[in-house]
Amino acid sequence: MLLYFKMIMNTLSIISSSLSSHLLLVVVLFVSSTLVSTTTAAAEVTNIKVGDEICVEGFVMDTYCINRGTLLDNPKVETLKGPDQHTVHCLVDIHSCYTSPFEILVDPTTTLSNSDGMMYSRGWRLNDAGRQAMIDLGRTIGSCKTCGTTSNGLEKGFRAGVKAEVLSLNLEDDLLVPEIKLLENPEVSSADNADTFCQTNFNGMENILTQLTDDEKQLLFTTQNNPSFRNMRLAHGSLMLIGWGLILPSGVVVARFFKHRPDGLWFKIHRYLQPLGLLLTLLGWILALVNFDVFAQTDIRFIHGLVGSIVMVLGLLQPLNAWLRPHLPSNEEEEKTRKRILWEHYHRCAGWSCVFLSVFVIIIGTTMLPQPSDQTAFQITYGVGCIGVLIVLLGYFKLVDSKKEQYAKGEEEENNEDENEDEEGVVKEAESNEKEC
């Protein structure tokens, strides 16, 4: 037995050392490949380096709309396919947009196209000072709420060119593009003078794009956006849809139509469903408060956030007032206290108010998702899935109740018939006795 134990320990030791060596080898290979790839990428970009003075020109776009994938002011248009449809109002008036980093896009080429066709590429990220300079220029020449010119100003498709210094190439991150610092004030440009803009406005400078190879452009620029933007909104929407769209309304329906079931089954179901639903929606609410900026602008997002927060506060107060509820009388013949009656009215009204308001909030929320396909998927899920389940649940309760009523009515009629037969038997027996007498 001891020999067998030693053999097992030796085997485990050999396996452990082997796994450790393999793991170390994998780590070394990963680090080596990362360093090699980064060094190779850096070595392949030779026509531009940190500290160079360059001239760039293109559409100015906020990274909020870039990461959305669609324009906030025109959700049907993909951001990197239609930057000419992006309004100056969206760029410099909307808080979420003008507080996010700005980038100058690179016009489409066959080199920078992808499987979706010809797209503009994310080219050059401005530092904070450059972003503010672009906001000032946009408000000077644009038509928007904060613009100096409200009529005959540029409404959409804001292009500009700049003379700048390269701060970083950001080759180590596929989602980042080179960062630049303005050396002079930006100038308004257009698609018509894009080829000659740098030479005309900045003392004969060449557009840096003419000096970069196709391989360098592919390393420096990208058509990708940050997937966490969409994922956060899908996570928030899913948690709220499951919580306020299905679980919590189901608990309310059970409390309303299941009370006459024996052994207090409705209360047990209600007590488990509501905390579960509130936990999911609390996670979704925290996710929104931490990651989304909906209260800075009085638009549909503000309404969604405000009413949604009211629903959450009312919902989170329900377990508290349930815990503090006045208890029912110990004797069924005793009447409920006034406090108990008032509490029941409040608890019931607050619960149903949350359910009805959540319908409004969810419908608005499904229209706020960046991708139209996501909007459609959530609307179908809510309409067919959540509401469909609730309708089936209500139908089931009604069907069971109607069958029970019919059964009870049948039993009552049968009892009445038995009583009538007994009465007739008694009468006949009495008549028979009278005859015998």
C-alpha cells in the first residue's frame, strides 16, 4: 500500500513538473511573439514617427458616434460609411459627443476597405486641446444651438485640416489610432479641395497620406470600434428586459390571481420571484449609472433614465415596506387594522405602477440601441416573449379558475339534487305512514 502511494505521488510530481514547464514555455512563447509582433509593426512604419510635423485632413468625428457604430442623430446611417450625414449639432451640442475624444477620418480607399465595402477609417485622434479647438471651429461655422451662426451655417459633414505634431503612433493597440497635437488653429476644408488643402493652407506641406505606404496605413488606421460600447448596452437591456419585462410582472400577476390557492402558494412564489427580479434590475441599473451619460442632455435618453430611475427606486422600496408590513389578524373573524388596509393599498398600487411604467421605459430603451438589428431583436423578444408569457400565464389562471367554478357549481347542483331527493323521500315516507294509520 505504501509503495502504491509513493508511485502515485511520483507520477503526480512528474505530471506537475511537466505541466509547469509547458506553461512556462507557453508564456515565454506568448511574450516573445508579442514583443516580436510589436517590434515588427513598429519597424514597418518608417515614414512617420513620434515628433514629426504633419498635415492631415478629413471628416471630424466624435468617438461616441464611432463606438455606437451608427450616428446618434441618424441611427440608420453607419458612422464610418456616412460621416457626411453627421450634423454639427450632434458633434458640438450633444454632451455625450463633444465630451468624447475627436478623430479625423481617412477617406475610403481600396487598401483600407473591408468585407462591408468602402468605409472611412479612423485616422488621427486629437488631444484634449485639439478637440476643444475643433469644437470652437464647429460652433463658429456651423448651424447648431451653441453656434454663433444659426442661419446659413454648415449643418452636416464637418471637414477640417490641421498642422500637427505626432504624439504617439499607438501601434500596440488595434483599437487606437495615432494621437496628434495641433500646432496651428484648424481650418475648414471640403471634399473638393481635400487633395490640395495642405499645400494651400499650410505653406506647401504635403498631406501625410501621400507619404505612407499601403502597409503603413493598414497598421496605423482602423475601421474597428470598441465592442464594449455595444456589449454594455446589450447587457443592461437584457438584465432589465428579464427583470422588469418578465420576472417582476409575473410575480405581480401571481399575487393578483393566485391568492385563493391553498397553502399560501402565491406568497411563496411572489416572495422568490420579486427579489430575483430586483437583483437583476439592480445590476442593470448600476451598469447604466456607471457607464452611461443620460442625464446631461434633455432628450429621449434623459426621459428613459429619469423614469427608469423612478421605477427602480419604487421597486427597491417594495421589499422594505413588505418587511415593515402590519400583520394580518390572528383570527380570521377579526377585521384588518386600518394600517394593514392602507399598507395593502400602497403596496399594490406601487407594484402595479412599477409594472406599467416599466413598459414605457422598456419601449423607449429598445429604440435607443445603436444597431437597428439589436432594436428589432429586443422589441420582438419583449413583445412576443415577455408579454406573450404573461398573457399565457393570465390565460392559464383564468382557465383553471373557470374550471374550478364549473366544478364547484356542478357539486353544488349535485348536492341540491341530493337534498331534494332526500326531502321527497321524507315526504313519501310520511304519506305512507299516514295511510297505514
